[in-house]
Amino acid sequence: MMCYTVFVQTLTLRCTLKPTPEQAAALAASPIGEHLAATVRLFAQGCNHALRVAKERGEFRRFQLHHLVYRDLRAMGLSANLAVQAIARVGRKKGSRAKFYQPTSCTFDPRTLSLRGESVSLTTTAGRLVIPMKLGNYQRGLLKRAKSVQGGVLTQGPKGKWYLNLILRLETPTPPTGGGRVVGVDLGQKVLATLSSGVQFSGGSLKGNRLHYLAKRAEVQSKLDRPSERTRGTRRLWERLTGREARFVNHTLHTPARRIVDGLEPGDTLAIEDLTHLRSRTAKRGKKERHLHNLWPYARLRSLLEYKAALRGVQVVAVDPRHTSQECPRCGHTAKENRKSQALFRCAACGFQHNADWVAAHNIALRAGPQALPQGIVARRAGSTGMGREGSGIAAGRCAPNLCKPARILRVSSLHRFSSESPRLQPWGGLRIHSNQTL
């Protein structure tokens, strides 16, 4: 019987507010919906007042700032808890400070926000307001699983819709380490993610679309730089393009992250590359390559993998990414010459040959733990004995010769799979194969 320890994870869940016909009519009586918009405006005014006092006094510590501005915020019309949240927003960050707070959001805590079934009760300038929420199965599942609701942030979309980002605390079981298999993930630009189990997620559409939005934003920015064309419509176009790109990237990354985690079981380990400060550690590039490098959302993909894995009871381990695509998984020989091309790895010492991204993913898994098995999807050069150079032997933890066999790569529309992928991942089906190729 496997024992589990339990820890609490904080997760943000976005819900759409769906007012009743009576509430909608009341909101429509004002162009921006006074019941909620007035609360957001007053909250921003309170933040700006607290910011002005903090700058004048040189005091950003919450406790001291509370004594300086709390009575003023209450006199402005903010409730006690909304005043506390406004002070916390101003004094929460060290270093860079906001210059001005726009009326775009309002923070609620458990005293000013509570759930009543599929409705939410909010403290507003007009008193307590209970508004139904538009929930899907995903939101219902997380709300049912949540240990508690710690608060939320109220925002308004460009089309006048109101959204509430609920802050949930979830109890997540974490299996003990060493009890399951280890799967490595190699992140890249042309191929977004490659698993050591043989699954590849293409990133071609992501790069192409981001370059498209980059060109569009540059065109709009050139107009914003000219005062004669700096119109309200141009600024709205900039906001629409930015929001559209963000939604596309978010959806594109959520899909592979969910499929990767769904292919694992509680107790497994997901090994990823530690790409912290990657941009500052890489060599200087040309303008186009620099844009492509900066558009690569590896940090976002990693955060998605980490929180989804935690909900499933899968441990995430970050390993050193150096030379993962240049190190032979059979003999351990590491050299730049092993990387023949972007897609092909061929060891100069033992002749081992396979897809370069898979080699990197396999090495990442090997660095994370001894449970990273070759899984029978390695390949060797035709005519090779699989023993490497004479007397070299097989490095510890590397692929044994009897496991080496040619591997076929099946190229699939948006999801690429090796023919010998893990059976656990096969139910993802419904994919159209365009061509195949043998290395």
C-alpha cells in the first residue's frame, strides 16, 4: 500500500460572471455597470492615494502604511477589507513601484468574497451583491476539489463582460520519490516538446503565429509613434492584437502540457531542463533569431507542466541542460560532432544514431533518476555491432545492446509520435499520419 503525504497548492481559476436579467438590467442602466465598475474605480482611487502617501513619506511597509492611510480610505467609501487590500497591493512589491493604478481590477479576500453554490457574493459600493457564475465542468471540478477559497480578483473584459479570478487552495497528494518511472522532456522551438517515451509535440504553428503578431504589432507601433496617428482606435487595435496572441499561446501550451501529464501516473517523475536565465546565458544572435528566441515561451510551458503535474501527484525535477543533445545515451561520448543536424544525432565514437530531440529527452531522464529506462525505442547505425569502439563497453545507465533496434518516426499533423511509443500514451489516438521515415 502506497502512503501519500499531502500539501496545499494555490491555484487561480477564472470564472465568468453571469448576472440575472434583473441584475443585467441594473448594470445596463449605466454604460459601464455602476455596481461593479464603481467598486473597481474606487479601489483604484484608494490604491493611488496610498501610493501617493507612501512616496511622500518614503514608507512602503504594509503595517506602517496601514496606519498612515487606512482612515482616509475608509472616508473615501471603501469597506474595511477593501481598504486593507488596497494597502496590501501598494506595499506588496519591493524594488520597482507602480506609478499609477488604472481602474482595471479589484482584489477581494474571504471576508469580501464568498461562494454560494454557483454564485458569488461580493462586497461593492452598493452593498453585498450576489451574482451567478458561468461555470463549465473544469471549473466545477476544481471548485468541488478546493479546500477553501482565499479570495479573488475582479476584472472587466474588453466587451464589457466581468470575470472573477478565484484563488483556490487544493490538497494535492504527493507520492514518495522513487516509486515510479522517470520521463524526460526536451523543449525546443521547431519541436515544442519531445518526451523520452517517444512523443513529440510540434511548435511550428506557435512560432509562425507569434512572428505574424510580432509583425502586426510593429506596424501598429509605428503608428503609435506618430502623434498624428495615435488615435483611440489604434490603441484598441494594439490591445486586441496583444490579447489575441496571449490567448493563442495560452491555448497552444495548455494542450501539450495536459497531454504530457495525462500520460503519467501518480508516483512518476517528469524531468525537465532548468532553463532559468537562458537568454542571458546564450550567445549573441541576429535580430530575427533574437526575436524567435525571445518569443519561445519555455517558462510558461514549464509552469503549466509543474502545476498540472502537482494536481496529478507527479513530481517535477529540473536538471542541468548542458550537452543533453550532444551526449551519447549509449556510451556517454559528448562532442559537438555528434549533432549532425537539427534533427539527427550520430555518435562519433560508437555509431549510435537516433532523433536528436529524443536523445536530449532521454539524457534528461537519465540525469533525473535511475528509473529512466530506455523503453526499447533506441536505434543503431546499420552494420554497427552496438558495442561502440573496441574495449569501450557500455556506460552505466546507458542503453544495453540487446535493446537497440531501428526506430521509425511517424510524422503526425500537430502531434508527432515514434512508432514504438509507450502503450500508456496510445489512447491519445484520432491522429492522421502523413508520412513515415526510418532513421
